[in-house]
Amino acid sequence: MLNTLRDITQAVAAANTLTAALSLLVVQTKHAMATQCCSIYLLEHQQLVLSATEGLHQSAVGHVRMPLTEGLVGLAAEREEAVNLADARIHPRFKLFPEVEEEEYRAFLAVPIIYQKMVVGVIVVQQPNPRQFSEGEEAFLMTLAAQLAVVIRSLKNKAAITNVQDQVVFNGTTASSGIAIAKGLVLGGVISLEQADLACESIEHETTRVKLAISRSKDMLSAISQRFERDKAEDVASIFSAFKLLLDDSSLGGEYIREVAAGWRAESAVSRVSIRYIDQFLAMDDPYLKERASDIRELGQKVLRQLIEPDRLEFEPETPVILVAKEVDATMLAEFPRHKLAGIVTKLGGVNAHAAILARALGVPALVGVEQVLETNIDNKLLVLNANRGQLLVSPSPAVVAEYQALIRVDAEKQKRFSAELSLPAKTLDGKRIHLYLNAGLLSGIESDIADGADGIGLYRTEIPFMLHQRFPSEAEQIKVYQRVLNAAGDRPVVMRTLDVGGDKPLPYFPIKEDNPFLGWRGIRLSLDHPELFLMQLRAMLQAGGKGKQLQILLPMVSNLDEIDQTIEYLDQAYDELNIELNSMLTRPKIGVMLEVPALLYQLDDVAKRVDFVSVGSNDLTQYLLAVDRNNPNVSSLFDSYHPSILRALKRALDECLLHDLDVSVCGELAGEPYGALLLVAMGYTKLSMNQASLARINYLLRRVSHSQLNQVLTICLSVSNAAQVKQVLFEFTQQHQLEDILH
């Protein structure tokens, strides 16, 4: 039976079109269950449409339609459960469609096909003789329907977008927030890496050509790197410096030249070397080494461009475009004229890929992981990229475009209004001072962001510079980065979190394979298991902090007191060593812990004896308290920081910290959301840290509410039973005080 299920599912999944898949499905299911009829109905616009059949009249396919409230097929969809009848004709919901010619059938079994709580369709089997289908037959069809749900949903989407005429919505993962309206520009590989194997007539001539191509490629990479260095984005510039090193004589550059010396034309040599190394890297088990194959391909294509089209002018569209590609490498993105790049959409890639990091640095809206986007003809079609909601709209109607244009204009006006007050302190109407801090990771933009009204840096994510290197950064490299962050903040405090990788933030050169990475080797656990790396980072932080009082050190993913004690020992060791080496007394920074593991909630009295402050990470705290992986689309809808239990945990954390004289702040996404900020301030939090884009809005909002009024709202929110009710209470509050236009 399992083999039969697998065979049917694989056959349907392998079909090229939805029609072919459904035809295979009904034929094979009819045969497997030894019935006389199998049909499938798909749900379209709240109507069930006969989409394939083996046993009913074929002319009825696509024509027979029924609402969910009619017929036995509608009953299965409506109830979201199987309907198993010995004689369908005597059931009150039986409805006869003459065109399908099903008068002879009596036995009836219908099972809904459900994808993520949504009915996709219904699969039905029928027989002439009255009889109840057995439990085994019913179980088989239910299992088949469950396995087919994802496949059919995917094929339905693909069929809907094959020839884009009307508006279609794609979903993806936000890599960089924002909204853009522009025509799509679909880019593939401009130069093919696969070149013909051609022998050369003159080794000397071909050697000169390949050396010149390498030199030009290096010059191009240097120019890009220097551009970002001038913009003080050294973390981004390092990507291109690393690519440039691969073209040295001791690396790929030398391999190209040696291949020419073996008698091949320059183009053939670059192609042969690149493909050879790509195959070797792809055959490796190490994920990081596999990923390096894409670097080799990218560089090979850059050198081939210099060989094949050395005088080609760089393409520049006439108007800004939304770049759509299978994958956008960092070099392509950096070369693209910034003023002509409205947004980025990729089929592959992750939010921590180099291109995604660069998109955020450039302030360009970006979506990654947009499935099937390249299976459609959307080149030069009008697109609306709503990265705030993870959506790409293709061929939107004029009304939708006008709506988004109005939204962009309104948002720009709002931001202008919010920013006008950003230099003023965030203080409630009844005088409660709230300190707003900046969450930061990239160096680029920190200086201007801090200048725009932040009270300091509440969270500097040190893992971002680590992710942008091809190896662990040295102590000297880390000192340089940390000093720039501290200098950018002037005399304001800077909270630097120690290396927080693992989970959804892997280092490409230090891959971690785990079945459950969010509960695995991450944060402080990894640092303590590698004291050589941890001590280097602590030494770099201490030296960057020097004798000033700005620096504070934050420990991520702390789950027990021993981790704090061990860290303090390493900090003491680094501090003592440096004082001797430098013959100077450095300032010992304050040390704090992230409150994101629920266990720490119940040990804050002991935590207070060891550290100076606590920073609540609402993202992970929510994830762990609700047992929901926020990156898993199957359960991501359950991830909600407004769940009353989360709010009660946050209130408890604050009360415990105040009881033990422990300084406390919130640095998760909740702090930068209007509703979240209102609730946190109502609880009594006075330090909120958020992304720069949220600072002006939250400042503006808090200056228009009263702390005492918020207390009354909090009491209600803590007593309701779900997140939707919490949000409704907050909506009514903002509506009552005419603040709802600030929310979006």
C-alpha cells in the first residue's frame, strides 16, 4: 500500500501541467482502489469545479460547478472531513448533474484535500453497487489526499501564473523591507561558463589575453570595493576584496594561465578550470565548500566577459526596475546603478546571503525564496514589490497600482512628519521618559542613523561582520570594526552582543549541521566551546572600549548560570592580560544577558548577582514559549508576540528585574512595532531598542500617549484569551485617541 501511495504521488508531482497531473491522479487512484470511478474537484472562487475524472463523462470536466453548500462533494469540503455513503442517492444532500452521467453509481467516498488549513479540492471514488467503503479504503484515500495537498497546491499556482495576464501574487521571504513599483527586469547568466574546448594557435597570444582579462576583472572588483570603502561600508567592501584574491596567481588566476600553457584558448581555459573546480566543490559534503562553487562560477563569468565582450558597455535601464533573477550575486548587485534599482526578487537565496546583506545596506526592498517566479513571463511587466508583507504583485490592476502609489506618498509624508520630531526626547504626555536605542549590524549608515535621534546603540550584532568574512576575523580586524561603532555613537552607550550564530544565522565557513538548530549549538554555547575565538572577541571589545564608559557587553542565548560564570572568568582573563600587555588600566565594561530562553525568567534573582543588565529578546522568547519555529511556513502563523502568555512573561521579567535592581531593556522586533511599544511602555519598560526605520515613528507615537492611560489598556490586554483580542483592544485605544494613522 505504501508503494502504491508513493508511486501515485511521485507520478503526479512529476507531471508538467496541472491537467496532466490530475488525469494521472484519477486513473491511478481508480486502478489502485479497484473502483469504477474516480474524480477530482478543485476549489476555485468558492466553487468546486470538476477538474478531472475517470468514469464520469469527459465533457463535464471544467463545466460542472457547485458551491460548498451544495451536493455531497460540497459537504466533504464544507465539513473538512470524509463522506462515506453506501448509497449516495438517498442522502438529502445528493445532487444530480445530468451532464456527468453518474446515475449508475451508488457507493460514494469523498475526501477533502487540505493544504495549511485551506481546502484545495475534493477527491471522490464511486461504485455502482451499494456498499460502504471499508476503513482501509477510506484511510488510503485520506492518506493520498494529505500527500497530494502540497503537490496540487503548487501545480495550481504554476498553472495560474504560466501566462500572466491578470494580477498574480507571489510570496517570499523579506530580506530587506520596503515597497517598490516598477517594471521587472529578468536576468539570467549573461555569459555562459560552458565554452567549447578549442586548442590555441599561439600560447603566448592567449596568455596575454587571459592575463589582461584577469587584470581588468581585478580592476573592476577593486573599484567596487573602494566605492563601498568610501561610503564607510567596509563590511560590504570585504566581499569584493575576497573575490579579488581568488584571481591571484596563487589561486584561480594562476590556474587559468597554466591551462592556457597546456594548449587551450583563453576562453576554453577559463571554462575548463572553472567547471573542474565547480564539480569538485559540489561533490563535497561540507555546505560551505559546496557554496564556494558559486564563487568560482561568478568569477569565471566575469573573466569570460572581459575575454568575449571587453568593450561591452554596462547595461543601464532607462528607468528604475525591479531585478528578478534565480540568484543575485553581490557583485552583480553592486555593479547595478543604484538609482536604477528599485527592488530585488530572487528564486533562491536566504536572508543572510551576501546579496541580501548588501540589499539592506543599500536600502533596497528585496524578497528571496520566491518560488516559480522564473517560470512565468514577467520580464518588462509592471510589478509591485511589497517586501513589508513578503509579496510580489505581477500585472497589478490600475486601481491596485494607484493604491500602492498613494500608500508610498502617504508613507513618505508620514515619515517626514515623524522625522521632524526625532531630535526631541521620547516623553509621554504625563512626563514618562522613554529611551530609544538603535539595533545595528552593518557599519554602513550607523553614523547617520545615530545622528538621527537614537539615545545610543541598544544592540550591535557582531555576527554580521563575521558573516561577511570568508574566515573568522582577526583580533585587529574586530578592534577596527568595534572602534568605528563606538566612535559613531559619540558619547552615547553601545551594547555589543557577543557572537550569536547558529539557528537561522550560520557562518558559511563554520557550518553546523543539526536536526533542531534553534535548540542546538548557538549563541553563548558555541562561544564557550571555542574559548580561543571567544577570548579574541572579548579582547577586541575591551581594546576598542579602552578607558571610555560607552561599551557594554551582552551575552546571547544564556540558559543557565554556569554560562554567565564561565563568561565572567574569560572576561576577567582578557581584562587582566590586556592591562599587563598595554601597561594601562582599561575600563571594565558592564555585562548583561539576553533574556530569550524561558528558563532564565525563573532565575533573575541569581542573574542579578552576576550581571549589570538584562536585554529581552522578544523574538526568541516568543519562539521558545510558544514552541513555534518562526521560519517554518507551516506554523509561522502561530508565532505572535501579542499572545497573552508572552505579554505576561514580559511583565514578569520587568517586575523581577526591578525587584532586584537589574537594568532592563527590550531589543526584539516587538519594541519597534507601534502596538508593541505601547504595551512595553505600559508595563514600565523605559528602554526600547529597534531598527532605524522604526525610531521616528515610535518616538512620534509615544509623545502622544499617556502612561497612565496605557496602564488601563495593559490590564485589559493581560486578561484576554488570545492575540487577536489584544490587538483589538489596542486598535480601539489608538482609534479613540486618533492615533491609528501612525500604525501603518
